Amino acid sequence: MTVLAAAAARAERVRRESARIDPGMALLSALMLVPFVLGWLVGAVWTVVAIAWAAVAEGFRSGARRPTVEGPPS
């Protein structure tokens, strides 16, 4: 089988498969892409904010335990 024959066979399989696609399901899948991506982005942003908040809180607590330096060094 030559490369062109293999490509033609694959193209024919793609045509047969695409003929079996239900337009309603394709439309619903496309419509669900927007809330899926938005949910993924919200989850990613929430994770970043939660980690940053925890890091700031830990830095504040560790800074509060250190004694303050008063005046210039001698």
C-alpha cells in the first residue's frame, strides 16, 4: 500500500465517520464548551488565589514572630 492509498483510505474512513455524527449532539457539545472552559478557568484562578492567600498568611505569621529592629545598626 502506497502512502497515497493509505491517505485515501483514512480520508474515506473520516468521511464515513463524519456522516454518522448527530447534529444535535454536535451542537450541544459545542454549547457546553463555553461553560466547561469557564469552569476550568474559575477553578484555576481559585487555586492560584487560595495558594497566594495561604502564602501571604504564612509570611505574615512568620514576620510577626520576628523581633523588630529599632534604630540603625551600631
